[in-house]
Amino acid sequence: MFVKVKNWFREFRLSLRMKITLSLSAIAVVLLMSSIISVLEYRHMSNYVSGLIASNVNNIHRTQELVSAVDGYNLKMLAVIGDDTLTEVPGFDRNAFLDRCNALKGTLGDNTKAQALADSVVYAYSAYMLASTELEDVFESSFINTRDWYFTRLQPLFTRTRVYLDELSASLYEELENNSKDFDSGFFRSIIPSSVAVSVGIILVFLLMFYIQTYYVTPLYRMLRYLRDYLGYRHRYTYTFDGNDQLNDLNTSITELTEENRSLRKRIADLKDKQ
Amino acid sequence: MNLKVISRNVGIALLVSALFMFLSALISLRDGGDSALAPLLISFTITFIVGIFPFIFVRKTSQISLKDGYMIIFLSWLLSFIFGAMPYALWGGPFTVVNAWFESVSGFTTTGATILDAVEDLPRSLLFWRSATHFIGGLGVVVFLLLIIPTSSPVRLRLTNMELSSLSRDDYKSRANRTVYIFAYVYIGLCVVAFFSYWAAGMSAFDAINHAMSVCAAGGFSTKTLSIGAFQSTTISLITIVFMFLASVHFGLIFVSLVSRSLRPLRNPVMRFYVTSLVVFSIISSLSLKLQGVDATWGRAFLDGTFHVVSYASTTGFAIADNANWPMLPCFLLMLVSLVCGCAGSTTGGMKVDRVLVLFKAIHMQIQKTLYPSSVFEVRMGRRVLHDEEIYPQILYLALFVLLIGFSTILCLLVGDPNGHALTGSVSTLANVGPSLGSIGSLGNYGAEPNTLKIIFSVNMFLGRVEIYPIFAVLSSIFNRKYQGRA
């Protein structure tokens, strides 16, 4: 069995048609690969970039919501203090605020600076809210000036929360800017693999051209020249070349034909001489 | 130059890479199709097609010129680097084009220098491909090719003589055609034994096969960021020391020792010199580590000292401790052993201890000649007398090696060396060691180096792996028209 397979391999030869088909198919596969790589890279890049930018924009949007919520609450507090009468304690949805903060933290990913700032926002906000709960006591108290309480106790805590929120916002804008820059380098990077595949395809085309020149075009030209020499000057047809396909068979047949023709001519000439 | 013969033989070398890419893709499939499956399959298909393409037209031939032979060696390595970088580049992550090229060159040349901060982030299939590049490069891309070419072919004989240095051929004591088989038997045998040893010592089968391929190729790629140190096992460390040492010994000597079941073949001057150097350097390093307070116990100091001396001398580059904070003396010794390296005929890089011994003996002879001008002296290696024509190329190689280190260092400094690794990086990459000192030390990486330096270092690795001359021969034949057509 093994010997049979070995012999089959030894005797196996590719026909001219097969060689051309196989080589062109190989080039086609490489080009197909390059287009698949391009599509894959484009899809990967597109998903990555759109996901990243959407996440950045969402985060910025969430931060803005936090800023307006805190600002709104602070304005309400200011209004109450300005009126000097406490008709109603300003309301604030603390759970919604903290949920937004946690959601924001969950989408910050590897941005450690923004993570730290989000934590700072939560702590500053907690301190601010804790201080704002003193409002009722301040109004009831006869020896605490509400305006003094606001500017010395609540305002600094509000400012701190606001500063952290601004810093968080700036950090997210910075991340968006960096991601846009990464997109430029990422684009360059994403075209490299497909360029490599295309380059390989081009190299194969040149290699195929070289092989066709070496194994088919040059032998055909030489065969023609030797044949002309034979027809014109009766030179012997002795051309041989490297190859094991139909072109080689053709060359062998031409050699045999010309030799046969030569011997026939010789015999005719001998017969003429004898006559 | 016969492009037909060159393309066919280079194609065989690429098919070897394609085979290992396919095996890596199978591992990815086994893991449920990890993120490296598509990159590996695409790389395999492209490499396979390019490798098989010349076979469609070019028939087997027995004609090969000297220039063709050098070109086959040069292109086989170069194209292996390029196609080997494809899985990394396609996978992405930390692999930019330059990083992928660096990792590929480092793998195939068995240098083991990496750009990765966290090796564990790579999928298992890509880790296997990294180790496979060591395995292919350890045996030599061209040796793989020689294993496929029929024994009787003159192509094989010519390539054998080119790929294996003259030093390494001497000790095989067999016909040149057999040397390739002996090299392959010993190499694969060592890999198999290393795999079972690691496995028995507690590594997982995957880690064991990767480390076995890496240690026998004297490579250094590990599946862990902390290298061998991650396993925290003295047994694994000791096994690694043994296999790093064996990988740096002349494979012909190991073969003869195994066949004759005797250690006598190993008792030659080169081996004695090599083992003595290792022992002395290990003791000094260990003493320094203990006395200068790096290691708390004598046992740990001796393990650290011996492990790293053998690791650097064998150009493997495995580590069990970070040498970034070591005192000056052991660091200097590590640099020294990474220059000299192991024996010829092994998978190590560097100057080779054989050449250094020849140099010492030649210096000794010169001193004797100066003292006794009318006496006749000769350089002996065991019973063999070395003639001037045998000594001269070895000393010339050492000079060229040192010159290249200097040239590479100057080039690194010219293009900008922000981390100050021009000299140590040049020594380490030209000797195919991998790790060096500081942030590119035993547990460091080359990720922070500028791209220009990575390219210079990768050229160093290539030069070191093929022992310099083949590259110069090819470049000379391409650019020097004066000698065109003489080969």
C-alpha cells in the first residue's frame, strides 16, 4: 500500500492546465483572504470605535446630568435661604443620583483617573447631602444665621462636589480626544494585515509571471527558433528544457518527428544516389 | 542566481511554519475557538499557499550553487520571520507591526526577548505559536528543510555545510549528511524528555510542552509573565537548569555518549572549560547574592545564582528572580556569560565557548612564542592539533562579533536610546540571550524600547542566529557586482 502511494506520488505529474488553474486559484485565494481580512478588520475597527465613542459620549452625558442635578438642588437651597422662611425642604432624588454615579463608574473601564474622580464625586456629594440635611435645624435654631451657615458650611461642600464633577467631565473629554487619536493609529494598523496579504498576492503574481516565462514562454520561443533552424538550415533539433508537462511532451514529439524526417530524407538521398 | 531552486527550497521552509500555525489553530479550536483562531487560520492559509506555490512549477533539482545556498538560508529565515509575525499582527493587542516583527524574530532566532507586559493575556493558541517558533528556530529553519530533502541530494550536503558552523561539524564524527539527523534526533529527544519531566514535576501538559520546546531551543518564551519563577517549584527550577545545560552542549557529544553509554565523549577540553566556567560563575554569583543580602538563605542564593548563570550562558533567558535589583557583580557575570555562551553544535547563540577556548590557547601560544622565539608551539584541542587556517576564522569571528556589538551600540545611541539599553541590549540580542539587565532584565521586556531600537535588536538577533557570515555573504553577492557570477 505504502509503496503504491509512494509510486503514485513519484509518477504523479501536473498537467499544463492543472498548473495554470492551481496557480491562479492560489492567487485568487490569497486575494480573497486579503479582502476577508479587510472586511474583518473594518468590522472590528468600526465596532470598536463606535462602541468606544458611544461609551465616551454616554459618560459625558451622565456627568452633565449629575452636574445639572447638583446645580438644581443647590439653586433650590439658595432660594430657600434667600426667602429666609422654610416652607418646604427642597427635595432631591438621592438614590437616582447614586445610581447614575454607579452606572458611570461601571462604564469607565480602564480609565483609573476617571474612576478615582467618580469616587471623589460620590464622597463629596455624600458630604454635601449630609450637610444639607442640617437645613431644618438651622432654620429652627435661633443663634445660627442661615446665610452664614450656607456660605461657610454648605457652599464649600457644593463647590468641592462641583469641582470634582468638572474634573471628571474634563477627564472624559480628554479620553474622547485620546480615543480619536488612537483611531488614527488604529486605522493605520488595521490596514496593515490586508496590505500584507495583498503584497503576498502581488509577489505570487510576479512569481507566476516568472514561472510562465521560464517554463512556457522561453521554451516556446526556443522551440520555434530551433524549428526554424531545422527548416531553414537543416540543423538538428536538439532543444531540451526542464519540465514534465504537455509542453515537454510536445518538444519530445517534435524532436522525434524531426529525427524521423531527417532519417527519411537521408534514406531518400541514399536511394537517389544508388539510382 | 537560480530563482527556481531558491523558491522551491524556501517554500519547504515556509511549509514547516504553516504546519505549526495549523497546529496552533487546532489548539484554538480545542479551546472553543479563542480570539487567535481567525488570525492563525488566515496566516496558515497564506503561508501554506506561498510555500506550496513553487511546487506547482518547479521540479526537484540536484543543482545548487554556493550563492543559491546562502540565498536559501537567508530567505528561509527572513520569510519565516515575516510570515511568523502575521498571527501576532492579525491578533492585535500589544502587537503593533514592529512589535509583531520583533516577537517573531525573537521566537525564530530562539532569543526569547519579548515585548509583552502580561504574557497570560495571550490566548493559549498564540502562546503555543510563540513556543513553536522557538521549536522551529531551535532546530533551524534550514535544518527542517534538510530533513525533508533526500539524503543523496547534493543540495542537502551543500546546505548542511553552510547551516552548521565548521566548529559544530567537527564533533559529530560522522558523515555530513548524517549530522542533520543526529542533531534532529537529540533535539527532539531532549524535547520529549523535558516535556515528561516538567509534566511529572507538576506543570500542566500545555505549560510542559511549551516550556519543553522553549528550553530545548534555548529560547526563553514562557507561558507565564514571571517565567519559571511563576511555578514556585524548586524541582521545576532544577529540571530547567539541567535541560538548559543539555541544550547548550554539543548535540553530537550527547548522541555519542548515549550511543556508547559512556560519559567519556563529554570529557573533552571544551566541555571541561565550559562546565568549569559555569561552576565558578555560579558560585561567585551565589556568594554575591547571599553576602549582599539579595537572598535570605544560602539555598535560595545558590539556586538563583546557578539558574541565571546557566540560563544566560545557554542563551535561554528563563528566570526565577528579577535581576533588576541585583548587585553589580552578578549582573556583570551574567553579561560575561551571555557573551561567551554554550558549545558549538548546540542550540545556543553567542560567540560559543569553543571559539573562546581557541582564542585563549592562541594567546597562550603567542606568549610562549614571545618568550621562546626559536621553539615550535602548536594549539591543541585534546589530541587534535589546530592549524593556523583553523584558528584564524574562529578568532576573526570573535573580532567580528565584538565589532558588531560596538556598531550596534553606536547605532542605538545615534537613533536615540531613552532607557540606556544600547550596550546591554546589543550584547543580549546579538548573543540570542533575550533578557539582559535593568528593565529588559530577567523579568523585564522590550515593550518600552523605541521602534528603531527594536528593529536594530531584531537585526542583531538574525545576525547572531545564523552566525553573521551568511547574511554578509548574501548582501555581498547582491551589492558587490565585482564577484557576480563567480560562485
